[in-house]
Amino acid sequence: MSLKSSVGGAGRRVIAVVVHRVWEWLRTHAEISPSTPAGRRFAYLGEGACIGFPTGAIYGEPWIRVGDHTLIGVHVTLSAGFVPGLDLGPDPIVTIGKACSIGRGSHIVGHKSIEIGDDVFTGPYVYITDQNHGYTDPDVPVGRQWPVNDAVTIGSGCWLGAGAIILPGTRLGRNVVVAGGAVVRGEFPDHSVIAGVPAKVVRRYDPKAGWLPPLPEVPLDDETLAQIAKMIDDGTAKPDEMAG
């Protein structure tokens, strides 16, 4: 006989109320903050910072720094190194700046260096890593080949949409918008919007002209480019007008 069938309706309601209240209490009191034992394991967990409960996998805390007033959502994985207990040297591996917000279910997995600036916001389920498996040897399964590390830098003020993947070697400038689901690798300038698989710049900011419209999906042909250049040379069109 199951527990559900052996307990009457009133009893089940009482159990449900107790379970829900305990769960709410845990959500409120089991988050990781600078004053908790788990928070003191970090290289730095800043004033007002917190990691929501339930957490994802968290290890390598002595090599993880989290800035003041940064909020990390529930089910977020934060890791430095392959497994717990490794000595990773004197320098931090994962650094998250001040006043950031990391969306639920995200993964930040560092082995060499991941630096996230201040005021960086992410949607849920964002994946950021500085390591990937090599595939140079065609006779060895990819998962068994030695991994390759390449540092990741995410500039202050960036926004990473839901499900974005930030691969090793990525360097984002300041205030970069990453579209949801984008797969990002490479260097991208300040004040740009990037999207796609692989990600590319689809919009950018010019100090004189402001935000330029989305770039065309199909590159302009040589004849059209020549006509535009002639119009600019003749003074019949200005570059900012062409952009708008």
C-alpha cells in the first residue's frame, strides 16, 4: 500500500502545507551569502551578493570571485577546475563583477580564466566556458582528447540572452547585446548587437550617427557598392543618410 493511499485527504493536505512551507523557508534561508559557511569558502563573495537555493554544482570556490551586490539565480553552476579539491594556483579562475545578475540554470565553467565585468545581466540557461575538447587526432574520440583552454572576457554592461553559449576565446566589449541562442566565439566591439550561429555583428553604434540599422543578410554586390560610393563622392548622399 502506498503512502498516498494510506493517508486520507485531510492528512495529505496537511502534509502538502508543511512541505510547501518548509520549501519556502529553505528558499529564503538556504541561499549562499557572504555570512554563510558556504559563502566563506569563496575567494570573495561580496557585500550584498547571494546565490539562490537550490544551487547547481559549485566547486573550486577558492578560485571564484563574486562582486558586491551580484545576484546569482537558482540552479546555477559555478566551477573552477575539473573536480573539487584541486590546487589551481594563486590566481582566480572565475571572476564576476559587481551588480551582475546571472539567470537561473546558467553554467559558468572555468579552467583558465573567465572575467565578467560589472553590471552584466544574463537570461536563463546561459553557458560560459573557457575550455573545449580538441579534435586534432582523427583516430581518438573527441571526448578523450586533451582539452584546449582559451580565456574569456565579457565587458561591463553586457546583456546575454537566454540560452546563449559563450565559447573559449570570446572577448566581448562593453555594453554588447548577445541575442538568445547565439553561439559566440571571437572578439566583438563595444556597443554592438550580435546574433546567430555562429554569432556575428548585426547592429552597431556609431558615435556620430547613433545606432545603425541591422546589417543586410545578403552582402551588397560590387555594382551597388560602386553606386553608393559615387553618390557619396558626388555629394548627393551622406554616409549618415545612407546608414539611416
